[in-house]
Amino acid sequence: MDNDIYNPLVRDLADRVNKIVNIPLVNEENEQIFFELVVTILLQLFLDTLDNN
């Protein structure tokens, strides 16, 4: 997956998740990085599944 193409999508989805979910004792910047990583992994798994079908 080309990360340059999906970065805006990942950031937008991670922003939405970050606004809904609050992880105690973690600052907002680290939460955002964490959610961007999670969204990237999930998006990659989803696209790989579509590619296999």
C-alpha cells in the first residue's frame, strides 16, 4: 500500500476515533499516533482481503 495516498484517509479516520475514545494517562499526541497506526493496520488488512477475493 502506498502510504502517501492513504495518509489523509488514515489521519481523518484516526481523528474521528480519537475524538470518541480516550485512553487514560496518555497525551493526545500519542493517542493520535496510536490510532493512526491501528487504522493503517486495519486498512491494510481490509485492502489485502479485497485483493485476495
